[in-house]
Amino acid sequence: MMKSYLKKKTLLCLLFLCILLSGCEKVESVSLNEYFIDSIGDYENIEVPAINIDVDEKELECEKEYLLIQDATMEEVIDRSIQKGDIVYVTYTLLNQSKEAIAGFENIETDFCIGDLEFDEFVETELLGKKSGDSLQLLQIDGQRFIGEKQNIYMNLKVNRIEEFVYPELTTKYLQEKYHVNNVDEFMQYVKEYTWNIKYDMELEEIKDDILKNIVEKTVFGRQYDDKRRLRYEELIDGYERYGDLYGMTLEEVLEMFDLSKEIVQENADYFEGSWEVAQYIIKEEELQLSAREMKKAQEKYAKENGYENAEDLLSDSGLQYITEEIYIQIVKDFLYEQAAERR
């Protein structure tokens, strides 16, 4: 509930990538002098589609809620049952097929927002209409959160407390101070423009991704590329295995949870490595390499855009190699799109 409806998936994916890549070997510098490309697809005559954006009512309401919830307060719910959007505080125990408590999953206290599907879809649906103090024995759970516990089919759960968001009143004073508008109609226009800009940025990034992907697919790489993409695959698999170790899951269970297979991971590794190799080639050809000061500034910007207070924390989580690649690949994406847009 606290993240923008439209940005939420993107942020979660970035967080997962950081978990995967944290702990990878850090390097002091990245050489842009070694290229393994025999020939590269034409990147100077790219056509890009126009971007047409519409904002529907669901998106408008979700982004309005996202904006207002930042100034909302929490109040305990006493006189009604659970509704979508409530925060519930529960205690739960997972049971095996014999209805015996699973070690390590007894009397666990947690809280979550109903409808966000961050806990368990089936459980959240079953809680709708229940009240504080109610106890449930669930004979089925969706299982995404607990996929590592294959023997688990039961859950005992008690609702300890319910809280709701109380949104700020849309007074003239509040709207003027917070959003520099004078009334609710102007505020809704602000929300519509805000939502439109988010959708535009997301569509623009998809187009830039497609441009680079198309070039990668048409590029003929040298023999050393096979070794590099194999290493990239091994690093991704190692990351999924380390993620599994954190939550007591096998590699197969982790891949299943993220709708992946080893074949898809290999395809991703090929694309990731291909993007980096193509990016290096274009950086050299177009003289796009950053100075040390420019790189530091780019790292700080990247950190802020992705929820970090500073570049040091970002680099600690993800490593210099990964962040350097991401920054240069983004520079190349921007260059390719701007070059194509100028000719349109």
C-alpha cells in the first residue's frame, strides 16, 4: 500500500536483483577495452513507436490513494470486520498433514495489508469479514510465501488487532500546501498528470529495453562470449541458490516461485551478458565513457532512484561491477532512443 501501484513491481524486482547479486566479487575498475563482438546489428537506423498513454479510473484511484496514504494516520478498528486495505496483526502456526505444528512456524506474529498479496492470497481473502479476536483453521493456503514447506496444508491463525488508514481531509489549506492546487478538481487533475507521467516513463523504458534487445539478438558475438555468458548463468544460479538458503528452499523451489526454469535463466543470462557486450561496443564507438566524477554522480543518482540514501549502501548491496554495468547500459539505452527519436 505504501508504494505506487504502477511502480511496485519494478521496485520489488530491483530489490530481488540486489539480494541475488549482493556478495558478488567487487572490482576496482571495469575495462572497456576488451570487446568480443565480431559484428553488431545496425544501431544507427532504429525506428521507435510513438508513445500513447491513457489513464483509467482504477489507476487514477490507486495513485490517489498512494499520494494521500503518505500523510495518513492509523487508527484501530473496533466496531467492524476486516476490509480490503486494512492492516491486520495476527498470530499463526503452520501445521503438517497430521495437523502437527511445524518446527519453526509456531505462534509467529506478523502484520500485513489485506489485498496487497504480500502474505498469502488465500489467507487474505479468508480474512475478509472477520473481526479482531477471531480464530481460523485454514485447510488450504496459496503457498507462495511458504513454498519451502511442501508438507504444509493447514494454518491456525488468530486476528489480534485491525487498523485502518485515516486519510487527510482535502481542505483548501492542505491541498495548497501539499500539492499547490486550490480544490479537489485541481487535485484530481494533478493525480491524473502524475499517473500519466509514471506510465509514460514506464512505457519509455520498455521501448528502450526493446531497442537494445533487438540489437543484441542481431549481433554476432565472438567465441569468448560463450565463456562469459556461461559465467553469467552460473552467477545467476548461485544467486538463486543463496536466496533459497536464506529461506530454507531448494533451487527448484526458488525457480518455481518466480515462474522460472534453468532454460529461462540461461536466456536471461544470455541477454544480460549480450546487453553488456553491446553496450561496451557502443560506448567505445560513440565515446560515451564517463569520467570518475561523472560515474560517482551517476552512482548517487542511481542510488536515490532506487531507494538508497547514498551510493555506498547501494554498492555494498550490489557490487561495483553490477552497478557499473547498469549505469552504462542505461546510458546506451538513452543514447539509442534519443538518436532514433531525433530522426522520427
